[in-house]
Amino acid sequence: MNLNDKLRDTIKRNVQNHYESLSLLFGKPDSGNLTLAINNYNRPISYTRKEFISFSLNNSFDKESNQILAHEIAHLWWNKANIKNWEDWLNEGLAEYSSLILFREKYGNSVFKENISKLKTKIKDLPPIYNINYNNEYRQDVVTYKSAYLLYELENKIGKTNFIDLLKIFYKSNEINNATFLSLIENKFGIAIKEEFESKLKE
Ligand SMILES: [Zn+2]
């Protein structure tokens, strides 16, 4: 896809901004150089592999594309959970919620509230995150949006600073899986909060 220089510069600047803001929150990611490829598939698909982001752009670079971009950049941190089973919620939910935190810092609380209420609408009547089948038609929405909302609820419960600390520690842990995440919650905030979180995964 040929991009005009202005658009390319806008995207590049946003990539750098997102990368730097997220590095301030979580520390620098393990990855080295970052490659961003722009695709214009008919069906918008954006994905991130270690050090490579394929970013869908069909029309223009608007607020929504910038949010997708932030989600993809956040996968530089959140990509180590198993993508083949329901624990993919850790990759997708954390990437999505990181992008919402990033936009909260950038555009303030009213934009954040708006994004949370959109999120709430998207997750209405979705099946539980826990054990969601890979072939379930709602899988992508469940692991991305329902998980992000659950993380929002956790942040409300434990506070912003504690929440970021939790994510920092989780990012550095050797085993990125659901059990590790739950035991970190328990160690830092007690069994009641852990159990509540665990039961919400199953709701
Ligand atoms: Zn993703």
C-alpha cells in the first residue's frame, strides 16, 4: 500500500508516542526494533508478533484507527500467554485495557468514561471468559472486550497505582498465564479480591 508522506508521518509519530507512553507505564519491552507494516485487506485485521506489527488501514487514520494502533503496540508487552486457549484473554484483554489507559492519560477522564461505556455495550450478553472455546463465534470479543472490562473493574477495586504495579510485576514474571496472574492478585491484595476476580472470569 502506498501511503502519502503526511499519513506515514502521522502514524509513525503515534507509534512512537504510544511506545513511549506504555514504556513509562510498564518499563521498556523486551523486543528490539519494531517493524510496522500497513495492510489494506478488505477485512480489517491488525496483529502483532514480536517486533512486527501488521496494521490495517482502509480509509484514513482516525481516532478509532489510533486506538487499534495503541492496542497493537501494547501487544509488545502482552503477547506471552497461550494464544491457543482461553488464556489468550491475558494477551488481548491487557492489550485492550492498556490502550484505554493510554488514551485516558492522553485525552483525559471523560474520553475514558466514554470508552468504558462503549466497552460495556460491546460485552452485553457475552459468554464467560473462562474456558471460552477457540471456535466460539464470540471468542474474539470475549477475550478482548470482556477481559478489558474485567480489568477495569479490578483497577477500580485496587486503585490505579496498584493496578499498574500489578501489571509491571506480571510482565516481568516467568510464567505468563492465568494462574500466575491470580496468585499475584492474591499475594498483593488478598484472597477475597482474587476469588472475586476468579468468579467474574466464569460469569
Ligand atoms: Zn490484540
